[in-house]
Amino acid sequence: MTEADAALLRFIEMLADRDYRFVTPTPATQARVVARRSAAEVFTRR
């Protein structure tokens, strides 16, 4: 195991110890975020 692999493993173990959960956003969620950001840019450029 390389040093980088060991560091990644320690990081993953730390996240598990803290009960960290991550949910991957769906493409639909990403599209809403992008659309919202684009709409906000339109309003701020006026």
C-alpha cells in the first residue's frame, strides 16, 4: 500500500467514525442548481 493509499484509508475511516453520509446528487438536482444559478446571474447583471 502506498503512502497516498494509507492516507486515503485513514481519511475514509475518520469519516466512518464520525458517521459521515454523502448522497450523490442526481442529474435533475444538478440541473436545478445550474438553472437557479443562471437565473440569479440574470438578476444581478441588470
